[in-house]
Amino acid sequence: MPTPKLKTLVIAAFALILSSPFDGVAADMDPAPADWPSFDYQRKPGEFKRNKYGIVDPSPDVVSLQQLPVDTYGFVDWTKAIKDTIIAPRESISGKPPALGPEDSEKFSGDILIRSKMKFMPDVIFPHSAHTEWLKCSTCHPRIFKKKAGATPITMTGIWNGQFCGRCHDKVAFPTRNCFKCHSVPRSTSK
Ligand code: HEC
Ligand code: HEC
Ligand code: HEC
């Protein structure tokens, strides 16, 4: 039976051993090394990354935010990050392809012009290609948007209340305070 003093010491040492490796990683996480594309992203979820000798490789395999492109507003430009193959998102967290319905096999990559209802705002371009890179058709059609240009009565207040584009923007996609990333084209004069 250890004396109380020794017991404290043992517990303290134990706590140190437990916390130190995690502290190290969180506190001074280096940017991913320059050769990051050769990282093994294929390991199974929950498994350690191992080097070629089979030893656990503790280096971070995240792409440092510093290496991601930013848009003119200073936010990460995810569309460019994909285009420039800086990131290659997986199909799903488990790595298994998601379940697709027949409606998801349809192809469409057109830009949709959504005309502004108010004179002082530029028109909106909705780019399909930037979205279908991440999302399947049935994420949006028909529940959020009808599959016909102009058929959905989109309003800005609705967006700010989390409807329409606001289902994602302000939540998981770039924030709506980037007005002109959506309101990106001069108002069309032919109405
Ligand atoms: C995620 C894309 C997106 C962003 C970001 C965005 N809007 Fe909109 N906005 C739309 C769409 C789509 C419409 C509907 C078409 C229209 O009327 O222009 C709209 C409509 C509007 C309208 C017309 C009135 C109405 O309620 O429909 C105003 C005014 C407006 N937006 C202002 C803004 C301002 C100001 C910002 C930035 C603070 C902003 N928007 C950011 C997509 C966006
Ligand atoms: C992020 C949401 C989103 C996703 C994902 C999406 N769409 Fe759309 N789609 C829209 C919006 C917004 C409109 C325009 C609605 C409006 O103007 O009322 C639209 C319109 C359309 C239109 C009508 C075009 C026209 O000129 O009338 C077609 C066709 C279409 N989408 C097909 C697809 C297909 C096929 C896919 C999958 C490959 C897809 N969409 C994925 C949001 C989306
Ligand atoms: C189901 C989710 C979802 C909905 C609904 C949605 N978006 Fe997006 N949008 C995304 C994601 C994800 C991205 C890519 C990540 C980012 O840029 O933040 C994106 C990116 C964009 C971009 C940037 C494209 C580029 O080339 O950089 C624009 C513009 C845009 N969305 C406009 C809209 C407009 C306008 C609407 C509504 C008509 C809308 N989005 C509805 C998820 C959505």
C-alpha cells in the first residue's frame, strides 16, 4: 500500500503521461509538411496513421488553413481548393459511397440567373457546378428548390431565417455577409 504522498506522485506522473502527447499536438501543431499530398488518407476511420515502418505517425494530416486559397473577402475559397486539388473530400465519413437515388444520376451544371427583385441589388448567379461537387441533386431538389428556374419564391429574409440558400449558407457554407459572392452580376436590363 503506497503512502499518501507516493500515491499523489503516481497520479501526477500518470496524468502527465496521459496529457503530454495530446498537449503537444494541440499546442504547436505544425502546418502540414510540403509533401502532404503523399499522405496516407486511406486509413480506416478511427485508426492511427502509420509510417512506412508501421510505426504510429503522430504528424497532423490536416491541410493547414494557411495553405488554402481565400476569396476576396478573406474567407476560405473551398471551390478553388477543390479545383486546384488542394483538398479532395471523401464521399462520406465512413468512406462508403452514399446511397444515391435514380434522380441523382442526372447531370446538370448550368448557372442559374436569379433576377433581383430590388433595384439596388445586383442579380444572383447560382452555380450548379460548385454545388454538385459536394452535394447530390436530391439534397436540394425538390424539397428546397423546384427544378425550374424562377419557380421558387426565394427571398432574402427567408435566407436569413435559414430557408432556401440559408439552409447551408451561414451554417456550413460561406456566410451571407459576403453579399456580392451571390449578388455577383449586374442587373439585367431586359425584364
Ligand atoms: C447565399 C447567397 C446570397 C447571399 C450571400 C446574399 N443574398 Fe441576397 N438574395 C439571394 C437570392 C437568391 C435572392 C432572391 C432573388 C432576388 O430577389 O434577388 C436574394 C434577394 C435579395 C434582395 C431582394 C429582396 C428580397 O428579399 O428578396 C435583397 C435586398 C438582398 N438579397 C440583399 C442582400 C444583402 C444586403 C446581402 C449581404 C448582407 C445579401 N443579399 C447576401 C442570395 C443571397
Ligand atoms: C445546392 C442546391 C442545388 C443542388 C445540389 C442542385 N440544384 Fe438544381 N437548382 C437549384 C436552384 C437554386 C435552382 C433554381 C431554382 C429557381 O430559380 O427557382 C435549380 C434549378 C435546376 C434546374 C432548372 C433549370 C432551368 O433552367 O429551369 C434543373 C434542370 C436542375 N436544377 C437540375 C439539377 C440537377 C440534375 C442536380 C444534380 C446534378 C441539381 N440540380 C442539383 C439548386 C440546386
Ligand atoms: C444544400 C446546401 C446549399 C444550398 C441550399 C446552397 N448552397 Fe451555395 N454552397 C454550398 C456549399 C457547400 C458551397 C461550397 C463551400 C463554400 O464556398 O462555402 C457553396 C458555394 C456557393 C457559391 C460559391 C461558388 C464559387 O465558385 O466559389 C455560391 C456563389 C453559392 N454557393 C450560391 C448559392 C445560392 C445563390 C444559393 C441559393 C439559391 C445557394 N448557394 C444554396 C452549399 C449550399
